[in-house]
Amino acid sequence: MLALALHDLRWRPADVWAATPRELAAAAGFSRRASPMSRADLDRLIAAHPDPS
């Protein structure tokens, strides 16, 4: 995110450090409209990638 803000967005360092995570995400074009992962999706992900014992 730091590289994105400094390089792509061309923010000054002081502006990067003063920004909130929400401001940085909005400037980067990240949307909060995506729905959260469902429990069924999480269960499928856990089954597909179990932790090694």
C-alpha cells in the first residue's frame, strides 16, 4: 500500500502517513461493496487448504 500511495497515487510522504486506512483504500479504488465471505465459503476454503498437523 505504501508503494501504491507513493508511486501510483503520487502522494507526498506526509500525506501518506496522515491518511487513514479507509482514505487510502478509497483513493486506491478498493470497494467496500463486496459482501463478506459466507460460512459455507469459509468451510470450503478450510477443507481445500487444511493446516498441516
